[in-house]
Amino acid sequence: MEPQVQGPVVPLEMLRQRPKKSWLLPAGIGLATGAVLGLLIGSAASGSAGISVGLNQKKIDQAVETCAMDTEGFTVLNEGSAISLNTKGKDYSDTGTSNLFAYYCMLNELGVPETTQEKMDHTRALDGTQSDSWDSLKASWSYHPDSGVNVLIEGAN
């Protein structure tokens, strides 16, 4: 008597045990290592960037010295965490610096991006107070021919 087969017939090659996927363990280790390295490098980069872009009294003092900014061109605020820069306008009684080289030097030394400086240069009296932010700082500024440019740079909370 012949054996009775019930259900589908499975070819012999399919009955063999499949080989284990030996690539899974190395791939998993590589993925985990890459993720950890990415986090470490990312946190180190953001940590060092935070140190260089923060505004403090030491950074302001260095900028004033490097740029030879006169005392009428700036005011330190909030114990060195903010600074106001002013250029002299046409009004006789207006205070501020007439040394535009020192003014632009201060913007560069304090880390104001070129794009923000370009926005400042193109601000008209009709535009009112403008603002921009980058990294951990923000700036607000206004311009009028009589009072010049008035810029406030402070930490972005």
C-alpha cells in the first residue's frame, strides 16, 4: 500500500534548513556604532559652536580693542550679555560713532553674519525696527538719516 499524502507536496530543497543571516549582527553593530559616533560628534560640534557665538563681556572687550571703537559708538548692556552699536546721524545733537570702519569691524567681531549685515545696510527709515537671529544671538536695528543706525545685539532666548 502506498502512503497517502495529505496537503500540498513540498519539494525536498525547501525542507532544508535555511542558513542563518550572518550579516545581521555586523550590520547591527555598524549601525549602532554610527549612531553613537554621530551623536558624539554632533554634540561636540554644537557645544563648541555655543562657546564661540555667545555674547559676553570678554568678547565685547576684545571686539572694542580690535576695532578701536570709540566710546560714543557702543553701550554694553545686561552685564555684558548685550551691546548697542550706534552710528552718528545728520542731527547735530546725535551721538554715535562716525568711524564706519570700526562699526563694521564690531559687527564682524561679534559674529553678525554677512546676510544680516546686508539687511542692515538696506534698511530704510520707513522700514521701522528690523530683526534677525542666528546661532544663539539676535539683533534688532533701525535707521534714520538724522539718528544713524542703531543696533542691539543680544542673546536669543
